[in-house]
Amino acid sequence: MPLSIFLATLFVSAISLIGGFLLISKRFALERHAGYFVSFAAGVMLATSFFDLLPEALELGQESLILATVLMGIVIFFFMERFLLWFHHHDDTHHAKPSVWLIIMGDSIHNAIDGIAIATTFLTSPALGVAATLAIAAHEIPQELADFSVLIHGGMTKRRALLFNVLSALTAFAGALVGVMAIQASQTMLPFFLAFSAGMFIYIACSDLIPDLHRDFTKQKGWLQSMPLLLGILVSWLIIRQLEG
């Protein structure tokens, strides 16, 4: 595995653990500011998708197939979320809190796909790899805050929840390795991995992050929470232009 991919995956995995540690140490302060993390992550993910991943994929592959792959990424993540939500609604009839294990499973799969996205983008160009890593890292903190809260609510001790967070974060390395091997075996897969990653980012931003901002809207902080979204777009655009220039 190339060093740049290993370091980026290690960075994202470490970021994914920060949410749990911060929730333990400063829970209430983080809950007040979680919306700003979510807003920034949404901006970074959208900018990375439309400024970098999609243009690169369209340049390397056939337009109709690339766009179909983006749609496939969105649909796959939709059904993954449907699956998780279906079990969440059955929690009250089970003492074992199945949502705890589903969160762990879903997080592990998500981290593995993040690893594939990191490997794919770095093998395309360092600039694209850095932009994708930033997008994934920006999303990890609010995601892990939410997941860690579910694990604690489901009956896990804080130490056990952190342990499972560490184990699920390691699946990103497996995903990165799969991505490297698949692309080295067939370069024709590269634009489709990029397009799928774009679909994943777009779905997460538009289906999970932005609706959370709308639900949390108040006159006092609603418009302030919109600013990090614009900042995320601007920061991503600047990083992409700087690295590519």
C-alpha cells in the first residue's frame, strides 16, 4: 500500500475516534456546537464531489456510465440506511438493543468504503486524495458523535464503545487495500470508483447532514449554522485549486 494512502487512512481512522473521546470529556459543549461540525462537513463533501470527484470521473470514463454509477452509489446508501432504520424501529421489542450491533456493522462497512475512496482518489492524483480525505475526516466527527451516543444509550460502557469504535475504524485499512488491489488489477475501474465515491458523498450530505441542520434550525443559531457549510465549500475549493495548481 502506498505511504500516502496509508497515512491518509490512518488520519481518518484517528479522527473517527476523536468523536468518542470528546463526547466523554465535554459532552454538553459538543452537543451545543455539533451543528457547526455537521454544516462544515456537508459543505466539504458537496464541494469535493462536484469540484473534484465528478469532473475527474467524467474525464476518465463514459459520461452515461459515470452518471449511472453516481446514481447507483446514492441508491445503495439509501437502502443501507433503510436497512438500519428498519431495525431501529424494532428496538422496543428486543432487550438486546439490535441497533447497537447494527451501528457497529454499518460503521465498519462505511469505514471500509471510506478506505476504498481514499485509495481510489490518491491513485488518481494527490490533490484529489487530499480533498477526499478532508471530506471524509470532516464527516467523521459528527458521525462518530452520533454513533457513540447510540452505543452508550444501547447499554455499552464508554470503554467498550471506544473499543468497538477502534475495531470498526480499522476496516478503513481493509477497504484501502481492496481499492489499491482492484485498481492495480484493472485501471478501467478507476472512474467508477470515483463516481461511486461522489454518489456516497452527495447522499450523506443531502440525506443525513443537511436535514439535520434543518431539524436543528432556530432563529438564534440557524443562520450561523449555515456559514460553516459555505466555509466548507470555500476551503475545499481552495485546497483543490492550490494542490492542482
